Amino acid sequence: MSDATGVLAADLAPEQAKTPEARVAGAMHGFAQEIGALSAFRLESCIHCGICADACHFYIATEDPQYTPVWKVEPFKQAYKREASPFAPLYRLLGLKRAVTADQLVQWQHLLFDSCNMCGRCSLICPMGIDVAALIEQARHAMFDAGLAPKELYQKAAHQRATGQPEASTEPYREQLLAIGTRFAVEIPLDKPEAEVMLCVPRTDIEHYPSAVAALARVMQHLGISRTFRSDGLVAENYGYYAGGKSWQRDISLRLIEQAILVKAKTLLVPECGHAYTALRWEAADLYGKPLPFTVRHVTEFLADELQAGRLKLAQAATGKTTFHDPCQLVRKGGVNDAPRALMKAMGIELDELKNHGGFSFCCGGGGGVLDIERAAPLRYRTMQNKLREIDDTGAETFLTSCSDCRRTFDDAQAHFSWNKSTHSLLELVAKNLAGAGNRT
Amino acid sequence: MDLLSFARGPALKVALAVFCLGVGWRIVGFWLLRHRRNLNKPRASVLKFLSEGFVAVGSRSWPHREFIGRTGAGEALGYSYHLGLFAVVLLFTPHILFLGSLFGITWPGLPSSLITMISVLTLTLFLAVLFRRVTNPVMRMLSNFDDYFSWFITALVMVTGLAATAHIGGPYQIILGVHILSVDVLLIWFPFGKLMHAFYIFPSRAINGALLARKGAVS
Amino acid sequence: MTHAKSELTVGEMLLRHGISRRSFIKFCTATASAMALPPWMGPAMAEQLRNSPRPSVVYLSFQECTGCLESLTRSFAPTIEDLIFNTISLDYNDTLMAASGEAAESARAKAMQDNFGKYVLVVDGSVPTGAGGAYCTAGGRSAEDTLREAAKGAAAVVCVGTCAAFGGIPFADPNPTSAWPVSAIVGDKPLINVSGCPPMPEVITGTLLQFVTTGRVPDLDEHRRPKVFFGNTIHDRCYRRPFYDQGKFAKTFDDEGARNGWCLYELGCKGPTTYNACATIKWNGGTSFPIQSGHGCIGCSEPGFWDKGSFYSPLSAPAWGKAGEVSPRQVGELAGAAVAAGAVLVLASAGVSRLRQRHGEQHTDNEPKGS
């Protein structure tokens, strides 16, 4: 059965340790019971036109119809029609829809996790205005309940929920953070009792791009803003979001929320991470159960505001021909369209835009947890080629982005394809080009 | 009772009743499911939220520049036959009179021969659409009974309507009877299949547009 | 006008009336041509008729308005039709005959007896069977009884008018007299329906003439009407067809369209579904027909025309109302009731669902509900 079975059986409370079939049945039943009006409306509205396939880079790269976005949620459409739709009794009575089987869901694991970045491009093309990406999110919840989240995502989510870190590390992130401060000669305010801005870091940056962590600290230090990191709420990413475990997503977000409340923060600053922004800005309050008592801002948004207010001044950056990758969760799904470009403009950078940029940009290929799923690598590489070609076609020398996981995905591709470009962080570029003295201490 | 009197008499009455009851049931049925309140702070004002919703109703009618290369032809085909259908259904005088007796208002129609030309063109496009559904691998994989039957019953209405106006295929009262009867079947089928998209399309686009605008996202 | 079986042939009768053989041949040729018979049949019919003794015709009238007889006798050129009357021996017709009472009835009985198996039985009006047949009696005998008896010795039965052919107006909802068409009573004889309300004079005479001269029933449609007269619809032959094709319809009876002779579809014309010869032969010796006069065809030669919806409601309109015309108010009531019923049913089913949902609530841990 699923890769996650062994782990699940050990992890679940005794009363929830059922047979795989029973677990699948329970998950589908739960899905049907809890589906809301909006998701139902979306499932109802699909007219099988197949146009969503033309937005999805997995389909575009492979021309394999099974990667049609709405097909990824097909068992859930089936379950909805059979159990929760207005004519559900008729469907059951006349045997018009069969119950979703465990085998079917196991097959669908590949479609829902390995071949979907949750990038939301399909939601922009559907002529019926269906938010297909939202349906995929719903489907992942049921897959998680059925014990069918891929093990890499499941394990990281479980670990993060328990410890705050997706994976064990040689040294706890707290220590690594302080070490970065020392190494790069930058202040790391940690565990202050009160602060206006609560900071967190992408663990990808701690592990792979410590200079980006330093850049965050440096820029905030330059601006002299009242800020702090908190040991008990350090990691920006949310593996519960990737794995589809909604309550785990909530628990993981709660760490940051509680710490922010504790320090009476006015702003929770999301660093260069895409899905952290989605999880905190657009989903955390619903999971929390009430509006958040602080603002959630992405670092680019925050800095763009500082720029606008005249508190941040930037020098010209000599980047030559430059292009920018718009992280899906930040731009397309997050609505942060202008901030990155405002910052780049302020540094005198004139972008040679990608053919598909802004809200229509193609995903890096690593989003939605795909980067973490080992068996998905071949498909990911195949799919990424289109994006790499687009980047090459701009003739850019410098390639920027504002999400550490995108950066990691591109650098992984650089190694795999011997690609001639490295991916650079916009925040790091900003940190390198701070002009004038800071205004506050 | 002869076929024509049956089709436009008791059969039509039943068909309209099933249509109204079914559509009402279906829409109210899923709208009664749970509604989630959005507790996240919106990026846009309520006004922008609402207006973007309205805009999305129209703007989703044509793909964005980035998508046109891949989807333009297919979408154009789909919209074309819809326009043809609307023209025939709403601008052919006997239809206007039918709708007039249902709703109490009439409007001017197009010359009948022009309608015939539009019908023939629409039917051709409609056949092309079936061909596409069957040959395109994505659509073939997605398609089920609903897709094919909805196509079939709509095609039947079109074909019998053309035959009736052209007075071919048999005695007029039989062909007209079959045409009206096929409309009755279409009305009865309507609430149960994908034809419901006629009711869904505008609210669905509006909601999607509004929710995206709420986040300040492109739609 | 009862004639005893006379020695005079038709030709001799004609000569007496001053009609030359040539004139008569011309008439028969015209009639033959109207019936799409081959040209040589005209003179042949004429010869046949002239040399034969006049066949006996018994004309029975039941629940009718006498309009069919009026049509037949209201001929434009009385001499010609009158002649036809004289080519047959009309042995019984309660309106036209001079005799009455017992004398009339015994004349009929004698004619039926003398010509048993050979007389043509012409019937107009429907046959009521309600109240034991009391709704239509003559000489103390019900229409049904009279008809059954008369049919026994008939060579053929010709049902003139929509009442005799299909039940007509008495048959229309609610049919209080339990009226029936002749064909429902008489089963075992060659039967021709010459429908219309009334039928066209030439259609009646042409049909009779053909049977009388050839002894054969003409080609009939599924309603047993002679195809030669009832094979096309009014719409097929209507001179206003070009306006129909162009979509030019009169909207009221005296608007500009009406005055310009536009198609009367919107005003309820049933031409497309009505089979008759009105558009070609026309009425009053070819003067006009209803559409030409500006009124839509009411479909009077069709079965159940009275119950097929309002005369003024177009063919494409729904027709389920009592009066046949469906008003928007009725539609609104129907739709409203249906939507309300649907809403009630689904609310009930949703209530049941919610109860079931609350039951199954404990199985997941604290998950935020619904999205």
C-alpha cells in the first residue's frame, strides 16, 4: 500500500489504527461530510472542457492527459457526487457512481503530490472560473487522512509539528542562527520579550543559504526596527500545508502565531519563502479560528513599504541583464505583485521579463512539496526544462527570485542539467545595496 | 392524443415542472452545505472585491494572452456554437413566441432564412466539437455519459428543428412533434447534467474573481 | 327531391337540362384534373356517367349543423353542381327532400332495400351514444341504430365533414353527448373521410364522383381522407409562404403586416399541420380562402382541431391549458410551485444530512470544518 503506512500505524492513536481500506473509506467519508458549499460549487461547475491542462506545466511538458489538473481531483468529484451532492441518493440508488476504492486513491497519490506544485496556474485559465488549485488542496487533506501523503512530506510534517523543525539537524536551528550572526557579523535579536516585528527564517536558508539569513538580519538591522526571532517559533515553512494535514498545518502555524502574540508583534514578517506566505497570510487566521492580532507581510512587501515611505534607500545594483522568477505562492496566489519589482526598480534594475511572468509565471517545479519527493525527481526535471529554457531565452546573466525553495529547486536543476545560471536572492541583493545610514537603532 | 399535442401539452408541462424543481433542488442543495467565513484580512476593499467579481464574469470569456496559443482555437469553437445557439433560440420568431407565452414578453426576430443559415453553421460547429471531444486525449479521458448525452440531446433538438423548418423527414406535425418532444427531454435532463453550467457560469466566475481580488491576485 | 329509380340515364337527364355532351365532358375533365386523374379519364368518366343509371345515394345527417350540406349545395355555379346532384339519385336527405315523416322514412327504407349492397351511404354529423342515444333521434330511432342499419347495405360509406369523420365539435372536450365519428361505429365497409368544417364543395363532389364512376375507393391517407385533396398541407401550397420564409409575420389583425398580406403564423395559423385543398382549389369557385382573407387556418379538417389549442395561439406555443392557450401567469404558477417544491424537498434532505453530519463529527481531530 502506501509508503506512509508503516509510519502512520505507529503514529496514530490506537482507536485510529484501522486497516488501510477502512482508513481510506473513513477519509473519503470525512471528505464528503465536511465539504463546504464553495468546494461543492467548484466540483459542480466542471464541464470537462480540459482547458486546465493547457495551463499546467506537467501536462505541457509531457502531453500526458492524466496530468490534467481537474483529473487530479477526479476521485473526489466522484465521492462528492455519490455522497454529498444534491442528487447523491439518486446516484447511490441507481448505482451511477461507485465508491472510491483504496487502489484508486493509491494511484492518485502520484497525481496529487508528485505532479502538482499547487501553483494555481490552472485556476487562472478555467473558463468556468473554478479554483482548481483550491480543490487540489482539499483533496490533499483527504489523502492525508487516508494515510496517503508521501512519506517525505508526512515525516517532515510530523517532525515539525512535534519539534518545530521539519528534520533533525546536527545543531538545533537556534544555534545555527546565532552562528550565522557571528559569521556574517550581523545582529541576531533572539527571544526578546517584546518587539514590533516578529521574524522567522526559511529552514532551507539556514541549511543551504545562510547568507540569505544574514541578509534578512542585516536589512532589519539597517532599518533599526524593533524586532526579534523566537526560538520556539523559528521556521517559516509549513510541511503540514504540503502534506495535506490540516490540523498539523494549524499546529505548525500556531507556533509562530503564539510567539507573535507573546511578543505583542504588530507584524509577522515572512522571509523569502512562498508557501509560508500562503500558509500565514491567507490560511492561518481560518485555522486559528479568529482574525490574527497582527499583520502578516512578506519581506519584499515590507521593504517596498519602507522604500515608499522613504525609510529605505537603495543603491544601484550592477546586475547586467537580469530576469526574475515570480514565486507562485507569493505572486499568483499571494497577491504580492508589485513589491519585488519596486525593490528591483529602486536598484536600477530593468528586468528582461520571462515570457510568462508575474501572475502567469510557470512554477519553478519544486513547489507543493514536489522538491522533497524523491521519486518525483525525474518528472520534475522533465517539467522544469520549459522554465529553464524561458530563462535562457531572456539572455539574462543574473537570475533573481524571492523564495528560498524556488532557489533551491533551480540550484538543484543547475547541478542536474549543468545549467549555466545560479539563482540569487532578491533579499540578498537588497542587503548588498543598502544606501545611507539606518534611521533608527 | 397525437404526438404534437402530446409534446406541446402534457409532456411540456411535466418537462417544465421537472426543470424548475430539479434546478431549484440542485442549486439549493449544494448551497446549503457549510459556508466558511474568511478570517484573513483582505487586501482589497469590499468595493474592489465586488467589482472584480463582476469583471471576472466577462473577462474569463477569453483566455489571457499567455494561454491563447494553446487554448484560443478550442475556446473560440466552443463560444461560436454557443452564440449560434443563442441566436437561433432567441431570435427565431416561433421560438420568440414560445418564450413569449412563457414569460409574457416578446422581441423582434431575425429573418427565418438567416436563422436557417445560422443553424446549419451552428450544427456544423457542434459536430466539430464532438469530434474534438473524442479525438483530444485530455477531453476523451475526462468525458463521461453526461458529456455525450448532453451533446446528443442538444444535437437532436437542433437537427429536428432544422428538419421541421425545412419540412424534410416526414409530415410536418410529426417532425415538429419530435422537435418539441426532444426539447422536453432536454428540459428534463437539464438539472441532472452539465447543462447546469448555464446557471453556474456567471456566479462561479464572479466568486473566483472576487476571491482572487480579495488577495490582490491577478484573475 | 326523391326520385324513383328512373329509366333515364345521366346523359338523358343532362340533355333535358340543356347540357350538351361536350359541356359535360369538359366538366368531368376539369373534375378529373382536380383529382390528379389522367386526362383520358375525363371523357371516360363522362361516358360512364352518361350511360349509367343514376346510382342511389342515401344521405344521413346526425349531430351536425348542416354546414356540410350547405357547402355542397352552396355551389358557385349552381348549374354544374346541380347537375352532379342529378347524376346521382339522392334517395334520402332530410334537409332537401320534400317529403317528411313516415313518407320520408319509408322512401328511405325502400331505396335501401331496392339497392341493397349498391347504394352509397353519405353521412354527416357525429353519432352520440350517451343517454342511450337519446341526444339524436329521428323517427324515434337513435342515430346509432339508424347508422348501423343503413351501413349494412351500403357499398361504401362517405363521411362528409369533420363531425362525421372525426367527431368534430360534439366530440370536443368535454364531449357531453359521448359523440363518436362514423368510423367508430361502422367497421366493415369501405369508408372515406371527407373532412373539413365544412369540407370544400369540389372535394365532396370529386370524391363522390370518383367512387360512383370507378366503384373504387381513392388512395387514402392514414385518416382515410382522399390523398388527392388531403395530401398536402395548407402551408405547402400557401401563397404567403415567402413571407413565412422571410420571417415577416403579422402581429395583430389589422397591423401593417396584416395589411401587407404577411404570414399569419403569429396569429395562430395552423396551416403547417392542416391537410386540405383550400390553398389550391379555394372557396366560392376559387375566390378566396381564410388565409387570403386575413385569418389564420383553424385546422378544421384535422382530428380534434377544436381541442388542439387556441386558434390564435401559434403552433410553437405550449398548449396545455384548458382553453388551449397557456398564459404566462399559468407558467409562473407552475414554475413557482415546482421551485418551491424543490426547495422544500432539498431543505428536508439537507436537514437529514446535517443530522448525519453531526453524528459523524467525532472521527477527525479538531479539524476546521468546511471550505
